[in-house]
Amino acid sequence: MKPNLPFVSAVLWALLAAVLAGAGEKPKEPEKDKPKPADGETRKVLAEHQTVARLKAVEARKCRGLTALCPDDCGHSGDFATFDVLAYVAYQKTGEYGDEKATTFTFQVEDNRKNLKVSKELAENVRGLKPGDYVVLDWRHEYVTRTEAGGSSSFPERPVVRLIKLSKEDAEKMIEAAKGK
């Protein structure tokens, strides 16, 4: 029997709802956050992470790949946001190769040509943060298979599902509630 999607206790959902109510938002359940795969694409969720985290830095990184396009034209150089994971609100490993719980999480915000690698809304949220800010940070580990003319390719992706700024007090409440579950 396959495990269900992450279950967040009623207490933690209530706390998250109260925190987000102050920000004018409603918490979304992970099932409702999943985008539809593109044509010719399948996605298998291997793990889901729902965390309270703190921004460590948003820094420019240069690709160290060895292709003819690296480092300037490959799309892998640019600004990366790194977060320290302070507590897990929920975690579910749904596939054999799903990521284990993490202590840090990093994702690319934009490349060195200023092309966004995440949604405009997410990029604006990241740019509105400063190191030390607390957030609700949720992401998935997915295994993507894309079929195009001439063949197919498979690779992992770790899309950010939710990033919401928290006050230090709200973050501490959520961390304590997560420890007690």
C-alpha cells in the first residue's frame, strides 16, 4: 500500500492558518498545489517536505560544468537562495529514491542573464527577504520524464511549492508545535 500525501496535524494547520490569516493568505494543501504536467511529460513525487526555515543567503554562483556553453550560456549560473531548515512540519517519502529530510535547501532564482528559474511571484518573495528571515518553505522531490521528438529524458526536479515569510515569534511557535507532534 502506498503512503498518503503528508498529513499535517490539525494543530499545525490551525497555527499555519492563523499565521497566514495575518498575511491575508490561506494555507494550501499539497494535493491542490500540484501543477498539471506539460504534454509529453510525467512526474512522480518521490518526497514532500513542509518546513520552517531561515534564509541564509541569496548569492550569485558560477556554473562549473564543462560544456561549451558553461559557465555563461548554460543557464546554470545565477542567483541561488539557500535556507537552513529549522523544523519539519510534515515529511513524506513516497518513492524509494525520495530525498531524506534536509538541513538546508537551495534553489536557483534566476540565471546570470536574469531569466527567472522560478515563478515571478516566488522570485519576488525571495527578493523581499533578507538573511535571517523566517519562512514556511515547502518543496517536492519529483522524478520527471519528458518525451520529445527523438527520444526521452528523465531527471529529478525539486520545485518550491510554498514560500511565506514568518515573524520570528510565529516561526518559534511552529517549531515548538512541530517538535511536539
